[in-house]
Amino acid sequence: MITATELLAKGELLEERGDYTRARRMYEKAFSIQERTVGAEDAALIPYLYNLGMIQCALENEIDAQRLLNRLLTILVREYGESHEDCEEIRGLMNDLKPRRQMPTITKVAETA
């Protein structure tokens, strides 16, 4: 049986090749296995949540990315504290996602004269 670590490594190779959709599937499988093994809040999930969150960003799945990165941030804060550099990085990524998700659609109205 293939391990979560092996699936994570395969996902990273696919991501490097630009095959984000297949990389996401590998990351999802790896995360699922790892979560079942260690539990939902274990620090061992950090690299899995990070890779899965980042690939969702790359695929422009902002809602899924926000959810995963928020979960990652919760674990990082618990493990390392609020001011840790990894926490700051994830907060920055999450802030960058918010404006794209909340931007209103502007429709150009034709002028009539």
C-alpha cells in the first residue's frame, strides 16, 4: 500500500511539472491517509494542509484554499505561537485571497444619448 508520504512526494512532482489537477488529487489522497493515521488536529498534518492549500490557490479555488489554510493556521498557532514566521506567511496568503473572493462584478452599462 502506498503511504501518505509517497503520495505527497508524487503530488509535489506533478505540481513541479505544472499538472496541478493531478497534483491536487495526490495531495487529497495523501492528506486523507495522514489525517486518518494521526487525527484531525495533529502537527503532522502541516505539510499536507500546506500543499493542498497552495494547490487550491494555484487552481483558483479560493474558498477551499481559505478553509485549508485556516485549518493549517490553527495548528501552526497552537504549535509555534501567533508570531511565528509560518503563521505570518499563511495570514498573508489568506489576506491575498480575500480581495479576489470579495471583488464585486462590475458591468459596464452602455451610455445612451
